[in-house]
Amino acid sequence: MSEKSEKSEKNGTPATPAGSSGPRPEPLRFFGTTWVDHDHGYTGRRIGASAGSLLAAAASCLVLRFAYEGIAIAGPGSFVTVLVVAMFAICSALAFRHTWEAFTKRPDPDRHASLRGLLTIGFVGSLLAYFFRSLFEAPGEKLHREEYEKARKQHESRTTRRTGNPSKKRRRE
């Protein structure tokens, strides 16, 4: 593809002609920059992301069931079994909430690093949050759209030229 093509082959971001400036949309995982204009297979990608995350969550639940059966066969007692089930349920709920909030505002990197273990244990909750969000929009689209629109407005206000002769402007007294 040439430099003046509409889309870059590598990441799907709009190609900018040489010498031009301005904000570029940040690509989303699985969607590239198709979220900007909802083009180039955006709907299909959303359907695929929804189905894939739901399928992954179902497979994960199956794996967790095998783990539960393994614990039951070991026979550690009802307290340990209840503790393990509660741990996965609570961690999944917290991971769902954290993932859902990350779609609307940027998470604090330090907090995210400290919750990494919890999010790993509660991976089913993260997959379900991704599934539910992809039913409405590309996960993270709202946040990225707000940031992109803000950057575009700031760029336009910085690059617009003044009209008229500034020396003839009335001075405030």
C-alpha cells in the first residue's frame, strides 16, 4: 500500500499524509481503530469478541469444576471446600467490577499492579465483563472516544488561524 492509502496495513490506523499533524486514535485490542467510524468489520469483530469471551468463560468454568472435583476427591473437609469456592466467587466479582470500571476510566497503574493476583484468580469475572461490554460497544470504546474527541478539539483550537487584523481589535478597558 502507498503512504497515501486510507488505512495502514499493520495496525488499521488512519494513515496521515507526510507533513500533517494531529491526534491519532488509539487502537483497541481486537478492534484496531475500527471503533472510530464503526467500519471495516466492526460489527463482526464485536460479535466475535462477545462469542469468544463467553466461550472462554464457559471453558474456564469447566476447568474450575474439574479443580473443585479434585479438591472434593482429596477430601480436605467442608471448610476448605467452602473457602476455595468463596475465594473464586469473591475474586471473580471483584475482577468483574475492576474490569468494568477500566472500560470507562483509566485505572491507576499502582492499584492495578497490586490487584494483579486477585484479577488472575477472578479471571472468569474479567471474561464476563468483557462479554457484557462487547454487547454494547467495543470494550473501552467510550473512554477512547472521549479522549480522542478531546484531543481533536484541542488540536483544532491550537491550529485554527485567527481572522481579521489583530491591531484593529478593540482593547478592553
